[in-house]
Amino acid sequence: MSNDGKVRVRGLSIFRPIIYGNTATLLTTEDRKGGNIPPDHTHKWTVAVRSAASAPDSDIVGGADDLSYFIKRVTFKLHDTYTNATRNIDKPPFEVSETGWGEFEIQIRILFITEAGEKPMVLYHHLKLHPWTVTGEPEIPPPEVALKMGPVHSWQYDEVVFNDPFQNFLNILTAHPPTPLPTVKKRPVPFHLANPGSLEASRGGIPEFTRLMEKEEAARLEDAKKKVAAEQERWRNILIEKEKELEQLRRRVNNS
Ligand code: SLL
């Protein structure tokens, strides 16, 4: 067997954009008709790992591309109140749908195909059931209000970066270019705590990730970096002043 594929392509980085998160809706009387849903459950939800781009005219956030060309398995670790809390998903869609009553942290472990020769990637997502609120609103709106607000979306964009990939893995990746994100938004912006400005826009629609958001995020990070540097400088100067003061006081003590 040829060993060519086992060679690492040094100095090269290649990434694939993904999103992970959840969608949740309140359970309706219609949903309960089957009779299998425990009475204390209030919501149905889906947690997923998907490609960042959304399929045109789809009512799904992300998921335009099938990620199984580089992902072998996604393990979702649910709260211990769930039976079989560890859910292994070995084929797309990499998602788990459940019903429940509470929010909790979900561990998401992404296992790559063997060719990648990479360790699994572990992510954490806080399952979000209740609508995003703005200051002044009650934390959890009553069901009749929440119902009108529509499905709750909580999604995080991320990039899986492969450094120095094996040649055969690189071939697999390049054979599957990701669907590019749209340049500007056609749909509401998926919100995130870092991006509260988009809160209102995201209500009552299916959000979508765009390249504009990426630019905005970069600008926010740049801005935050500048603020941190300015604060650092300010505190450094305060420290220098205090040290001078300390030195003067020491001298006075020594001279007295
Ligand atoms: C809370 N710390 O107290 C969280 C835990 C657990 C939610 C939430 C499943 C219930 C079931 C369910 O919704 N667990 O299967 O009976 O809010």
C-alpha cells in the first residue's frame, strides 16, 4: 500500500465552518396527543452540529452541507435526568431531538474520520429553551407570550481548523468545499450574547449566518482588544505611580 497519504502537509491550515446549538419550541396540546410525553415536559428541542451555511428556502438553521465526509460521529451528552444520556450519532443529521422541562449544559464531542488522525473536538452548549430577553422583561415569559415569540434559537458559529493535515485527509477536504455563507442577510441574524443588537431581528424567523456577521464579529473583537490594551495601560500607570509613592514613604521611614 502506498504511504503517500500518511504524509503531513506542513505549514498548511484548512478549516471547515460549523455551527452548533439548539432550537426549542413549547409543546402544544397537539404534540401531547400521542400520550408518550411526560406531563412535566414543557418543550421540544433539537441540539445539532451542522454546516454553517443554510440550504436555500430551508426552515433549518445551517445544514446545507452533509458533514459526514470529515465527521465520523457526534456524541451528545445530555443531563443525567435523561435515559441513555450519552447519545452517539454516527450518520447525518448529527442531532438529537428530545422533550424536557429544563435547560442544561450539553457536551458535544466531535469524532473525525480516521484519515484525519485528529483527536476529538469537545464543545459545550447551554441548551436554551426560554426566549432571549432584553433588560426589563421577565426572565421567563409566560407560555402564552413565549408561544407568540416563536421558536428559540441559540447557535454558535465555529471553524474546525486542521493544521498540517495528512495528504489523503486534505484530498478529502478539498473534494468537499463548504457552501459559502451568503454575503448579506436574507433572514434574521442568529443571536448570541456577544451580539445583543440582533435580538429583536431574530425573533419570529429562522436565523442564518452570513459573512457580514463574521466581519462584525471581527470588528467587535478588535474593539474589545483596544479597550483591554487601554485598560492595561491605565493600570500600568497607576501601578508605577503607587510604586513611586511607596518608595518615597520608605525613604521617609528610613530617614526618620
Ligand atoms: C435545572 N439544572 O434544574 C437543570 C437541570 C434537567 C432537565 C435540567 C429531562 C426530564 C426528564 C429534563 O428536562 N431535564 O426526562 O424527565 O433546570
